[in-house]
Amino acid sequence: MSYLCWALPVKPTTKTKSLVKSFYFAVTGLAYALRTQRNMKIHLAAALCTVGFGFRYAVSSVEWLILVVTIMAVIVSELMNTALEAVVDLASPGIHPLAKTAKDVAAGAVLISAISAVIIGCIIFYPKIFR
């Protein structure tokens, strides 16, 4: 028997999910975030604008790599924030200081990733726009 941690045994599962079902569940999660999270829509719009700027100002391959990784970091952090908020709401339906702390810290992580993305975008695009 395997263990999740030293005290919690994990029962082996006999369920086998197909790869197609796994992708379906992942796309369902993405659709949920886009449908319900205002900030996800904002991040997606910013990502599309960034890609447009990338084509307009002919960024290099290395700059594309940096931009894509940065965009994905912001989107992933927003998805993780959404997942954490859902779990906290499930575990603590009422108002609890620890639930607030968990949500605030997750939102702070998204804020840091978004600010980092803006800084990286400025570093890449400023010299191209104002030369």
C-alpha cells in the first residue's frame, strides 16, 4: 500500500480514465474559468494583445519564448487561484479568517505573476516601440 503522507494510506484505484476523458475534463475546467472569472478574461485579452504586438514588432525567437512562458505563467496562476478558491469555498462555506488568508495569498500570487508579465512586456516592447 502506498502512502499520501506518513499517516494517510492511499487506496489503489481501479478506475482507468481514457486520455480523451482527461482532456475533456481539462477543457471543461478551462471553460469554467473563462466563463466565471473576470480576471481570466482580462488575462486572455492581455495575452492576445501581447501576441499581436509580438507580430507587429517582429520579436525574436528568444523574445517569443519569454513572452509565451510569461503568458502561460499568468494563466496557470489564475487557474490555480480559481481552483484554490473553489476548494476553500467547499471546505469553508462560512466566513473564516484562514479561508480569507488562503484566498488572499493565492490572489497575491496572481498579482505578482501579472506584474512580472507587465515588466517583461515593457522590457521587450519598449525599445521596439520608441526607437
